[in-house]
Amino acid sequence: MTLTVQKLTHYFNHPDDYLYKNVSLKFDPATLYAIVGESGSGKTTFVSFLAGLDSPVSGLISYNGKDIRKIGLTKYRNQDVTVVFQAYNLMNYMTALENVVSALSITKSKHAGNRQYAIDLLASVGIEGELATKNVQKLSGGQQQRVAIARALAVDAPIVVADEPTGNLDEQNTKEITEIFQRVAHQSKKTVIMITHDQKVADMADVKIMLENRQFTVKNSPDKVSDDKPPAVLIN
Amino acid sequence: MDYVKRAFLYLRRRIGKTLLLVLVMTAILTFMLAGLIIQNAALTAVNNSKNAVGTTVTLSANRAKLFQQNQGSASSSTQTPPVGRFRINEAIIGLNTAKKIASLENVAAYQITASASVNASSFTAVLSSNSNSNGGFGRMQGTDSGDISVSGLSSTAANSNFKNKNYVMKKGRGITSSDANTNNVIIEEVLASNNHINVGDTIKVKDSSSNVKNLKVVGIYQAKTSTDQTFGQMQDPSNTIFSSYTLASSLAGDAGKVSNVVYTLTDSSKEKAFVKSAKKIISGNLQLTTSDQIYEMLTSSVKSIESIASKIVWIVGIAGIAILTLILILMVRERRHEIGILMSLGEEKAKIIGQIFVETISVLVLSLCFAGVFGSFFGNSVGQQLISQQNTSQQSLRSGFGGPGGGNPNQAGPNGNATGSGNPSNSRAFGGQMRQFGTTLTGNSQLNKLSTHVNIGTLLELGAFGLVIVAIATLLGAIPIISLKPKRILISE
């Protein structure tokens, strides 16, 4: 259940003006990864490839040894990966509960149609009682992000990609949301890849991947991961 | 929650937009329904009139030729014909000719008609309330017209007025073919009552040569329709006496000649062959008019309405597609973010388009209900407006032909039979080809009142049109979705 990036190269206009060149990375389950980098360094573009929202100029992204383009990006997004966005991206005509229930249905989750499962999941991220049945536009930023996380957790996808999930939140909410991601990785055994520019958030991850000067460098957290099984490695 | 439930949820939560869409769709469908109602009503009227006209061929005088001949003889004469006496004798069909044609193949039945004007001698004609106030056409056209019109025919049972129950036998019996060469007549109830005449009595009339004739009353009928007052006293149905065509010809001084014969054919496909054979028998002063021609004349106005309605349906349909497509394109633009979220969750584009389709179909169903209510009123008012315009223009046209022969399409003349027997009052002075047209309109009142009611069939037809509009508009409106990329919508660096 490994997500692998091999020789990924991407540029927008000219090959010489590349964002990254021949990047190879491996992401294992039950690990929280934080990709840290300056604004404009290409972090979001990179996770959009991992999330199957876009394709790089060259290189291979494979899940369980299968090229995700061959799986089909729509099917990959539907079955294998789920995304949490900085701007929450919730269906604004739905309640918190309906957002989760509809995601269960779209992804054909084994819990599809199970409202109680959705209610429990929302409760586990702090959306309880009336909050669950309120229109999402009436919720605060932190609450909306919790709903987005609940939606990501609800589906059966083993990979969770989060693009600056704490970017719009205060310190307390940031800490709580990051802890939820930790639980998702360690308890739900999912591969969680999170983009952040917040060092405190990055420090809470199992593996920090730095994107600086168009180069990826990996820094494992020694107190969280044993050295004999590093959760992420730079290949080559 | 699948895309169908999502569609209903969207419609409920975005009620303002939904109502706006329902309003636009209702407007489109109302116009379309009005067109369909009028079109269907017109088609029904055309079909009904075709049935009413049946497959018949009418033998009558060729008025145009007779008119030319009359003019020729008048110009060669040194004397100017007296004013008001210029008329054409249409009773020029020899009975032998009529019967020879009747013996041709494919003739199922035939109705011979003749008419005459006589003056009451042993009784008094019924006076119309305004018969002397404006004279009416009858009085204006000739001074030799009597106060009683004699309508001769083969059989009253085949006469449309009796068929349509406009005239009903009250006592005695009607005229049949066995009454040929007899003086048997049937008279109207009011005339009989005013003059204390009963079945079996003999009445006396004076013909055009002032000869007194005895007529034996074998039946009394009741005319349920009133006459158009502009036609004067003689046009009052109470002053119409029905007899065998032989008696009418004899009273008109044209013994052995009749003015009109209508042949009913067994097979409409052999109409042309019949006309071809019949033309070999008749002289140049006679003409044969097929029911197709009559049908064409009858239905021209309704066909014109049908054509207008058809254009309305098409124009509204195309405009509807254009309007709805534009709305859907704008809607997709506005909902790009929502579509991006769905795509990021791995929803198929087909299902996203499906959601929009379900939403639009739901709006269509609601709009159909509203259009069903509004379209009926709208269609009725537009339909009647069109009818009235068409009738106005047609009546102007008839006036141009110079006589009431065109008749009042709303009303059957006393002798109006479906086979075109002519106006008995003074058929030789009036009418012409238009007379036949006018009298044939009897029984075709459906042409003057379209049935503009909404029925299930029309609603289903409208639904089918609506479905096509929605399908095309959704497909066109959804084109931008095909090229949408979730990253461009949801993530911006």
C-alpha cells in the first residue's frame, strides 16, 4: 500500500525553468508526512500530482505498483486518495452531515448510507449536535476544516492529502487539527501527506520533506519512527 | 447520497434559483403549449371536416362559363338587359345526364337537388321580424322571388340538416326517392301551425308563371336553427318547403332539369377515375367539383392557423433551447467550485452532468404543471383570435364574390346539405361556386370553433418537446464541464 513517485519532473513554461527534476519519493501507510517549503516553491503543485488532480510533465506516480494514470485519475481520486483543502471546499448548499454522507456515496464507501457513522465521525472531530445539521456556511473556519477532515476520514481511501489544512486557523485549532491528522495516520493506518509552512505543524509530523531551491530533502523524526523502517525515503 | 438526491437537495436549498428557472421554463412551455393546442385543434378540425365532406363529387352548372356566355349574348344584343334581371339559370343538368353518371362504377349513392321560389296561395308565409326593414339579400337581388322557397331533393334523410338534427320530423314522413314525380311536400312546424295545416292537407302555391299548383303535405318538420336575418323573410326556415327534386324543377319552370347532383363514391382513391369518366358525359356548361377541392376551400383558414401554430412551436422550441442553454452555461460557471469538489472526490463527469439534467428535468415537470394551467387560457385566447381574424378575411373574400353564397359559416342554410345542394331562396340569382362552398360548410362548425382544451395527449406531447429541449440544452450547457480540471478550480498557488 505504498505511494511512489519516480523521476517526477515538472515545469510550466520552459524545461530549463523547472519546478523539480527527477524527484523520487516513497510514502508508506500509517505515517504523517509534512511537506514544508516557501510560498511558490511548488508544494501545492506537487501534492496535486499525488492527489490525482493533475499530471506532471514527466515521471511516474504509482500506487501499489500501479501507475495512477493507468488506474484512471478519476477512479484513483474516488477509491485511493482523498484531499483536504486550505479553503475547506465543502458543498455550500449542504449541512456538515450531508457533506460527509454525500462523500460516502460518491466514493462508494462501505459506510455509504450510514448516517450514524457520519454523525460519529463528525463528533470525533468536534462537530456534534446541532453543528452537524447546520449549513456549512454557518460554521466557523475551524469547524469547516473539521468537517472537511471528517469527510476525508469517512471515505475508505488509504491516502489523505492535505493542502495547508491549518493555513486559515488559529493556533489552538491548528494544534487540534494536526492532532487529528496524527490520529488518522497512526490509528487509521492511513498515509497522510500534509503541506504546511508552519514549522510547529511540520514538527508534529513523522517525516518532514523540505522543498528548497527546487530540491527535496527528507528529515525523519527520530523519536517517532524507528531507524530500521524509515517511513519516507528519497529514492536515488 | 447519489447524484439524484443531490439534485433534489440543490433544488430545495437553492429555492430562489429553482423558482427563477421554473418561471423561465414555464414561459417557454406556455408558449409552446399554446402553439400545440392550436395546432392540434386545427388538425382535429381539418380531419373532422374531411370526414364531414366525405368522398363526394358534385355536378353543377359552370357559372363562369354561363356568365361569359350571358355577357356575350348581352353585348351582341342591341338592347341593354334590365337592371336587376341579369341572372344565370343554373338548372341545366338533364336528369338523364345525372342518372347516366350515377350508373358509373364506384357510385355508392347520389343526391339530386333543385330549387324554386313560389308564392303562398292558400296560406300565409311566416314573416320574419325584420324582413322588411332592410330587405335582405333575397329582396335585393330580384323581384321575381316568391315568399316560399321550395327545396327539391332526392331524400330528406340524406340532407345534412336532417342528419345533424337541425331539422327534425315532427309528423308524417320525410321526402324519399319514391316521391319523385309527385306533388308531395313537407312543411315547417311554424308555417303549419300558423295556417292550421296538418299532414294529409293540400296547400296551394303560385309558381313563377302564376300557375296555381296543389301540393300534398306528407310531413311536418321542425327547424331548430334560426335564420340569418340579413337574408330576409324567404330565408326563414319556416318558409322552406321540401319536395322531390322533380316538383321543384317543375315549379321553377325547368322540368327535367336540376341544378345540382352530388355523387357519393365508395372508394376515395377512384375519385379521379370517376371524374374522368363523368367528364366524358357532361357538356362544357357543367362542371364537376370533387370533395378534395371543397375540403381544400373549407380547411384553408384552419390550415393557415395550423401553419402559424406550427411555426410558434418551432420558434419557441429553438428559442427555448437557446435560453435554457445560456442559463445552464451560466449556472455551470457559477457552480464551478461545487463541480470541482465533486471531481476531487472522484465523481464522474457524466454523473455531474446527470445531476444538472435531473435538476432541469425536475424543473420541467413543475413547469409542465404550471404551463398546463396557463397554456390552456393562452391557447384558447390566441386560437379564438386567429379564428376570428381568419373568418373576417374569408368573409371579406366571399363578399367580393358578390353574394351570400358563401353563406354564414356559423349557420346552415335551410337547404344546406353536406353535399352542397344550394340556397333554395333564389339559387339561380345568387351563389355560384361559392354557394356550394358556403352550404358545404354546414356541419363544419368545428372550423369556426377550435377545441383549445389541454388534454393528456397534448401535455405528453409538450413533455416530450420539453424533454428534447432540456436534453439539448443540458448537453450544450454541460460542454464546459468536460474540459474542467479540478486542480484549476480548487487549488491556486
